Amino acid sequence: MTLDVVILAAGQGTRMRSSLPKVLHRLAGKPMVRHVLDTARGLDADGIHVVIGHGADHLREALAEAEVRFAVQPEQKGTGHAVAQAMEGVGRGKVLVLYGDVPLIRRDTLLTLLEGVDEHHMALLTVTLDEPTGYGRLLRNAAGEAVAIVEQKDASQTELAIRECNTGIMAMTATQLRRWLPQLSADNAQGEHYLTDVIAVAAAEGVRIATVHPAIATEVEGVNNRAQMARLERAHQREIAERLMAEGVALLDPERLDVRGTLRCGHDVEIDVGCVFEGEVELGEGVYIGPHCVIRDSHIGAGTIVEAHSVIDGAVVAGLNRIGPFARLRPGSRLAVGAKVGNFVETKNVEVGEGSKINHLSYVGDARLGRDVNVGAGTITCNYDGANKHRTDIGDGAFIGSNTALVAPVSIGEGATIGAGSTISKDVADHTLAVARGRQVSRPDWPRPIKDKPY
């Protein structure tokens, strides 16, 4: 049987107090609706339909590369009305309804939900809460069968005491849904067509409602305001931290870790507090990441030490390297084995050869450094002429003195030495000393200026 997934993402989310549509707010660095889409893709759905309304243009732009079909709900008349807008593109198999602001729902939970669906059964995801305020309550008959959902605003005092709650996530056949949607009424406190009313319609028909429960309640928790967003962020990060520690990663404080993408680690990796990992990051065996580092779309090879407050973005670090503290590796930085980039050093689009060192207070961009090069403090490669970028090439074993400016395009030969304070604008041959600076002038007994006396 085919599967269509309908994701409801038309709401404004006024309690977020933001001009951005609610489902585009980021959790773990990714819009909430993207989390839901990724989970839906894991179900091998034949079609994914996103119902949009408020901020529709933003949603279309944000999901332009996603293989989804958009359905527009021009007026928010309830969840039942929203699903109806997507039905034209739905096939004849099963239909799963998800929500763009419920980002942590798990694939395994949904697979279990879908197992119970056929022409005589639909399935509903419910959760039992100690504090169910705000949720619709599931009503059961004397035999314990689910027969209806009552929203909180329409519930009696007795019904409000029920702790089993509706999550809104449900599955049924397309045939059932097409039959039931026209029967929904807006005769309720909100004046909306509730999708949850299909439960009562199904029960009246004699269709059994199978109820499934999530492994943890945060799977089905939706986001309506910033506080809920923050709670889900920490719940998600705790789950990632638990997985990493189970894999052998040492986290000095699991509560102070943020992974906004994918983090893969070898054995004996240690991560200090306050670190952020974005995009695709891989840490080799024995890597140490010091406190308050940001690492994005990078590979850090085995045995590397990254000291505190370093930023590594789009870099490949071979291994046994030492980076930081306060280093910045920008995209295209490639460090060979044993290379060192020290404190307050910035690199960009550079190859740093094996054993080479850029220890202090330097900028090296659009350059290649050979093996065992030493770059002194305060060195810069002047790679930009105001219109174009130019390359600097430094041969094996070269020594670049402190406070040197290398004006690209320029080549420094193997074993060459550059005197401190030089501005080098011409190529330097192998094993040559180059000094390019003004002569020092000394004037003995020079009278130092003094301040004028006040009147």
C-alpha cells in the first residue's frame, strides 16, 4: 500500500512573536519543518505534502530544494480544513498526518503507528501526561476503545481530568479520509473544522482506532512559544549527548553541548564545555576540543588538540595538529600532519605542510606552505589587490621573520629566510636571505618633546 505524508505548516505562531513563520524557527540549527521532513523521508513515503498558509512564500523559498508538494490553506479554518487542501494530490494508500511544529517525532514510532492501518482500522498517537493542560483528551468507551477526542475548550470538568491526550498525529487510508473529511463540523468553541473529529466519525462507522504511544513525551511536544522551543532544544541536545557518550565520547558537561548537524567521533574523543558543532563534523581518535569552540563542516584528524575559543570552518586537519587558542580556520584551510596554527592566527584557503607552524597573531590566506615552515608573529599574506585574490607560495624549511608582509603573487624559496619587519613583493630564491625594510636612524641626545605649559 502506498504512503502519503501530509505535514501541516500553515499556522502563524503568534506566540513566537516573530515575523518568521513558526515552523521555520530553528531547532539544532535546522528549521523545525525540516526535522519533520527528514523523518517523513525515512518512511519511504510516495508523496510528501506540506500545507502552507501564513508566510507561504517563506516556506516555498526555504523548502525550494525539497521534493514536496505544496497545498495552500488561504484561511486557517482548522486542521481538518488544512488536510482537505492536500487531498487532491494524495494517492489511494495510507495517509499519515504530521505537524511542522512537532520536530522530534521518531521514525520508529511512526512505523509502529502505520502498521495498524487498514480499511477496518485507523491509528492515533496519544500520550499520557501528568499535566495535560492545552491538549485534547481521548475519550474511551466502557470496553476501553477510543471513540472520540474532545478539545480542552470544549471539555467538561470530568473530561478535563483525563490524562491521555491527543497528539494530533494520526494515520488512516486515503479512502477513509476522503469519506470522513466532509462530515467534519465547525460547531465548537473555536469555530474550526478539527481533524480530531474523524475519531468519532470512524468509531460511529465501526472502524477501530488503534492507539500508539511514543517512547518519550518530547517526541510529540509541539512548539508554540520561545520557552517551549528552548525546552525542546535542550531535550534534543541531551539525547545527542547521551548517544555520543554511549559511543565513548567524553563530554565534560553533557548539558553544555550543541550539535547542529552531524557529529561523528572516533574513540577517546574529549569535548570540553560550551562547544558548538555545525553541519558535517568528524573528529578522529583521541581528538581534544577545548572549551567554547565552534567547528563547522570540518574533519579533525586523530590526536589533534584544539585549544579554547577556536573557530574551525570548512577545514581539513590531517592529525597530530595543535590549533589555538583563539585560532580561526576559514574555508579551504588544510593542515598536514603535525602542522600548528596558534593563538590569534587566521587562515583561509591555505595548505599548511607537515610540521609547519604559524604560531602567533598572523593572517595567512590563499597560500601554500611546504614542510617545516616557520611563520613568525604578525606575518600577513597580502592576497587581495582590491579586485582579485593572489597566491603566496612558501617552500620547505623557509623561515618568515616576525611582522612580515608577503605581497602576493609572490614565491618564497626552499630554505629561504625573511628578515623581521620586511615587506616582500618580489620572489625570493632558495636558501636566500631577504630583508626589505627602511634603515634605522639613531640620533644621540635627541630632545624629547614636552607638553606646553598651561597659561
